[in-house]
Amino acid sequence: MFSQKVIFYKVVRRDLRNNVNHHNHHSHPHVSYDVDIEEFRKAFMFFDANNDGYITVDELERAMNKCGVFPTKLEIRTIMAQGDLDKNGVITFDEFVRLMRNQERHMAKKKYDEKQLREQFRMFDKDNDGFIEREEMIDIVRELALGRFFPPEVIDQLFREADVDGDGKISFAEFAMAVN
């Protein structure tokens, strides 16, 4: 499953990909995954709803919810604890940059290459339609007798976390992001 920081990082990355030019008068030909300070600032501003220079617990939760991510209160507090380096209850811009840079380094360490990912994906994609549906996930869990490790609520959480576009199924790209 995703760590709380990975969920946070993906929300920020999605916001940057979707909105980097929205607040910018200078057009970028593309958005690189090597995010610069200006792009971090735009993401920070998205989270800092009242523009006071700090991200509070409430602002973090509201911003993530706006992006379609609904972490638990514990997950929100964990992200805050990991980001709030001086332990003053808020995330400053400098702390935000450190959090994001650390997460980029973590995300760059891929666990599996594309061939391995495709093999794993095919194991779950029983009907070979290019997507893993919830029922396919349940079937493979049943087939491998993993039910005690993956009860329905865990499968539901996996789908909530991995199904970035919210279509009720997991594409290969979503699977690769979730696994790596």
C-alpha cells in the first residue's frame, strides 16, 4: 500500500501537471518531473488556501480532498508530522520543498522494471482488457488464498489509492505508480 507521503506527493504532482500553466504567465513547453522551486511554490500556494505562508492540517486535508484524495485523519497527521520539521504545527515553504524533494528521491528508486510490472499486471488482469477491476482483484486474492491478508476493506483501500482517475478500475500506468 501507499505510504501517506506517497499519496501527498502524487496529489502535488497531479496538481503541478494539471495546473502549472494556470497561474503562470510564462508558458512551459512541458512539465518536467524534475520540479523546480517555482513549481513547488505553485503547489504550495494550492495547499496554503489563506496565503499566510503555512500549510495547516485543515488546509492539507481540504487540498487533498479537492484533488479527489480522501486520506484518513491519521494519514493527514502523519504527513504533517513528516513535513513539519520544526514541530510548530504547520508546514512552511522550506519544509514543503524538503518533503517533496525527499519524496522525489524515494519515488526515483523503482522496485520493478517495466517487464516485471507487466507480468504482475497480467496476473491480475484476468480478462486482458488492460484494466484490473475490483472483482479481478478479489478473484486473484481468493485463488491464491490470501483473503486473510486482503479482506474487502483492504482491497477497497487499494483501489481508492491506486485508481487515480476514479474510473473504478486500475490501468497499467496506475498499477505501475502504485507498485513502484
